[in-house]
Amino acid sequence: MSGPLRPTRGAVLVMVLVFLAAGAALSTAVARTAALELAMTEQGLSRLQAQLAAEAGLDAALEAGGWSASAPWQGRGELPHGGRWAASVTLVATRLDPGSGAVEWVFEARSTGAAGSARATMVQGFRVDGALPGIPQPAWWHRAEVEP
């Protein structure tokens, strides 16, 4: 009886090895999928933090009120939960009404936010009527694409 059992034992061993290989391949695929999803989530979080940092830079630039006709305003900062920004305000145009003598100043605020490898840039234009620093009146707004 020991003769016919030996080929059967070999076949069972081969089947067990095939199932082990299939299980290993399946677990490797699941691990790769989980790692990819984690990387995508981290990248999405970095993009969001970069965008929030860029918005914080614009807010800081407008709150500072330090724009002038002679020198650009520049500032930098960090957010408490990740992300940093660099912002500037520059004069782009001046309009003078010859009849009334009224002056309109047009400025551009540009802020770049960064978090991880993601970058986001936002630009807002505003005007100030009369003497500087004055009260900013939004003129245009542009959000550049977020870079991965």
C-alpha cells in the first residue's frame, strides 16, 4: 500500500505550494494597493495644505496694509498644522484723474503656499482710492493650479 500513496502525497505537496504562491501574490497585490492609496491620500493632503497656506499668505498681505508706491511688501509665515507661505504686494498701475486729481492705486498680491512637495499660487488684485495705505477694494482674483 505504500507504493500508490507516494504519488498522491507529491500531488498534495504541489497543490499546497501552488495555493501558498497564490496567497503570497494576492497579499503582495493588496499591500501594493494599500501603499498606493496611502501615497495618493498624502499627496491630496499636501495639496490642500499648500492651498490653505497660499490663502493664508493673501490674507496676511491684505491685513498688513504695508503696500506702498515705492517698495513692495513681502512676508513669510507657517501654518500650525503644516504648510508655509511667501507673499508679496507690488504696485502694478497708478491712475490719476486730471479733472478731480483723484488717484487710484492698483496692486497685485501674490502668495505661494507649500506643503510637502505640493505648491499652490494665488494672485489677487486690488485697488486703493486716495492716499496710501488706504482701504483695499478687490479688483480680480486668480488661483493658479496646484502643483503636485
